[in-house]
Amino acid sequence: MMKITTLFFGITTDLVGKTQLEIAVKNEIVVAEFKKLLQEKYPALKNIDSYAIAVNETYAENNFLLKENDTVAIIPPVSGG
């Protein structure tokens, strides 16, 4: 198992109830699987149409492989006004 530091921003903070979590995952997991895992643990995240994922401060695609000690940011859509 490896730990992934996960940061939540905007509405995702309200949905999860935290701004940061340590999430233990199997040794190899891609962003798409990580998103699915988050939605299983925190079903309220399914209420967001889409959100971006950044890994170590760089936006990441669904097939990006996460590694031990990565920091994942969950970034909700932003509406301007």
C-alpha cells in the first residue's frame, strides 16, 4: 500500500468535509481509478459534473500513474462572474 496526500478545494471541501486527507491505495493506480475510489468513499463527489486532478501541482490525465508520496489536488469547476 502507498499513501497519497489528497487536497480538496472549493465545493469539494464541503462535499468531503475536509481540506486534506491521506488516502491509502494499492501500489499501482492511475488517476481514473483514484477518482473512482474517491467517489466510492465520498459519494457526494458524484454530484459534481467534472473536476480536474492535479498531481504535484501539474494537471494530470486519467491515465497518469500515481506514485508513493504524490500530492493530488481535487479542483472543482470554477464559474466566473
